Amino acid sequence: MDISTQNTDEAPPPTPQPSLAVQKSASRGATRPGDRIFLGLSRGSGIFLLVIMAAIAVFLTYRASLAISRDHGNFLTTFEWNTNTLPPVFGIAVLAFGTVVSSIIAMALAVPVAVAIALFITHYAPRRLSGPVAYVIDLLAAVPSIVYGLWGALVLVPHMTGLFGWLDKYFGWTGIFEWQGGAPRSMLTVSILLAIMILPIITNVSREVFRQVPQMHEEAALALGATRWEVIRMSVLPFGRSGVISASMLGLGRALGETMAVATVLSPTFDINASLLDPGGGTFAQNIASKFGEATADGRDALIASGLVLFVITLLVNGAARVIIARRAEYSGANA
């Protein structure tokens, strides 16, 4: 009998179905006491976190509304902060500019270096060297911010004059790097200090993400003749892109809210300078820390109003990060 004459339309063997007990357990959800307790604790923790966030938002909004109602200036555009006068006049234009600019510069300096260090530890350095380097990075992440501030004021600021002179000599024509002399307690110095502070956070998270890259992905790229850099570019970076974005958002959160280090290094003024090398400027966190002790009741409400703006900026930044990660979900390690 010819094999070609056999019937090829036979039905495939039936797929085994889960037992009735398994179906009932899946339909009811958690049935064991431990599962029910864990489910309740997890759900309660999530709800409790939302309640805390809502309570913070309500408190900040209420106190901010009291302050803004008494403000005789434009809260968004006024270049002044006099809350102890009658009537009070204050605005957040300088604070918002300084916070955003210093954080952006810090991220631009820290993220490439942090990713490079993470790649060096995970894919280039020998084991005898990668361990000590990772340990030092972990130690830097544990240093208190006031220690960074003291180091910045006593060591970093005196040694910035050479860099400022070089920038003024070769790039002063841009106006952004024009230096008129004086102590380099400027937004650029603050940005460099913030970059040093957030570098360990971004490095540690990125390092752990790069370590999770499936070994078979790298071996497949090597089998196709890829160099080590090509393996990183085609396998490691696409896998860890969402993790690097998350690490960057953690670092940005610290840069936005950093207080004592900025207050120690910066010479605050309520002016927006075109040059990043001129002393002056300010940030939300620095202004709250420096003025809260001497503020009256109206002044404290004004500081809380500025804290509300920082709270909103932080939420927007985290929301934007979630959108970016969701758009690149097909390249993330979760789907590898």
C-alpha cells in the first residue's frame, strides 16, 4: 500500500485537560490560609501606599493654597522670595529653573559613566578586579549627603577654578560658560556634585540588570562572529534598556530632591544667570532647607507650596519613565 494514499486528515491527539480540582482552585483564587493571608497583606500594602500618597498630596495642596492666596506676586514667574514681609511676595521661577537644569546636567554626566562602569564590571573586568570595584561603588552609595556636601565645599569648589578658567577661555563665547571670576559656587559645580552622588545608584542597578542577560544570547552573538562590543550592543544593551531607564529615574529622583549637599556648595540668589559658571541660583530642596528655620507661618506655607511643585515634578518624571519603559517592553529582559 502506498504511503501517499493514507489519510492525512486524522484529528490530533486530544490535549490533556487539567483536573477538576485544579480548575476549581484556579477559579477560586487563593484557597490556603497562607495564600489568603499573603494576598490580604499584599493588597493592603498597596492600598496603604496609595492612601499615604493621597494624604501627602492633600496636605501639600491645602497648605499651598493658603500660601498662594496670600502671595502678592506671581507664584510661577516672580524672581523673589520675601515671605516674612507684609504683604509676602514670592515665586518659584528661579527654583524651578535651578532644579531642572542642575538635574539634567547631572544626569547627562552620570548616566553614560554609570553604564560604562556597569558594563566594565560585568563584561570586561577580570573577576579579581570586578569584585573590589563593585564593593567601592556600593560604599559610595552609602555615603551620607552631608558628607558629599562637606567634600564638595572643601575639596571640589577650590579645585573648580581651573576647569572654569578653561571653559571660559575656549567656550566663553557661547555665554553659557562665561566666567566673571569669583568663587565657583555655581550651578555647574552643583551639577557635578549631584552627578557624583547619583553615580553609585545608577551603576549598581545597571550592573544587576546586565548580569541577568541570558548567557545563550551572548553565546549566539559570539557564534555569529560578533566582537565583544557588538555582543554588548546587540544583546546586553537591548536586554537591559528598561532597567537602565529605571536606574536613571532613581538617580534623577535623588538629584531633584537633594538638599544638604546643594545647600553646602551653592551660593543661592534669586536670579537666573545665562552662564552656568556664575554664582547664584537655587533649587527647591535647598531653598526649603535654608529658609525653613527662620520662616514664619506664612513662610512655611510658601515653602510647602514649593514642595508641592517638586512633588508634582517628581510624579511627572516617574510617569514619563513608566511610559518609556512600557513602549520598549518588547526589548526588555522580562520578555527575553
